[in-house]
Amino acid sequence: MLKLLWTIMVVSAVLMIVLILMHSPKGDGIAGIGSAAQMFTSQKSAEKGLNKLTGIVALVFVVCVFILGFGLIH
């Protein structure tokens, strides 16, 4: 069981890195200060799905870290 949990954690960590790198850049840095109209544009449906998937994978990773960190499974 412990080996399975470690495998899930490693796979979710690698998947989370890939998903975060797939995100498009959100801001223009300091150049975006004057253009407040661009801050409130809606996201495309593909990016919304990517955000949800990233959140789910992050949640799986955090749960695995807590279970392994607190020693709930021996």
C-alpha cells in the first residue's frame, strides 16, 4: 500500500509539472499595469478544463503528501 501511494504521488507530481507548464501566461508583468481591461477577459473552455484538471491533480498530490507525511499508512 505504501509503494502504491508513493507511485501515485510521484506520478501526480510529474503530471502537475506538465500541466502547469501547459498553461498560457496570464499577465504582461509590469507592462500590464495600465491595461486593466485585459484583466477581466473570460477564459476559453479549454483553459477552464486545464485549470480544473490541474486543481484535481494538485489535490491528489497534497492528499498523498499528508498521508505519507503524517504516517497514516504504515
